[in-house]
Amino acid sequence: MIVHVDADRCCGAGQCVLAAPEVFDQRDEDGTVVLLDASPPAALVREVADAVAACPGGAIRLEEGTPR
């Protein structure tokens, strides 16, 4: 799984951090999402999927596969 974030779409709600703190964080200045792990382990698939579903700005998407 590959995680992509679009910081321009992020509204700083922090739902991603609550769902998957191993994968997401927020900038202190404005709360914008920070991607900590673009290729998290398979054990975190459910948490990352929950983060995608909970994101009010639609700033997170998942892609099948491994990073290049």
C-alpha cells in the first residue's frame, strides 16, 4: 500500500492522526497533515483506510502496490 496526501486539501481536522498515528502527524503551525510513512506495514491497512474515510477534506488516498 502506498499512501498519498494532498496538503492543499487538508483542513487540519486531525482525524488521520487519531486513526493512524504511526502514519500521520500534523504541523504545529497550522495543523496540516504530515505523512510519516508513505508505505506503512500491512498490519496498518485498516487504520490507514479508516483515516482515508474520516478525512473531511479528502486529502488522503491509498494506492495498491509498493513505492518505486
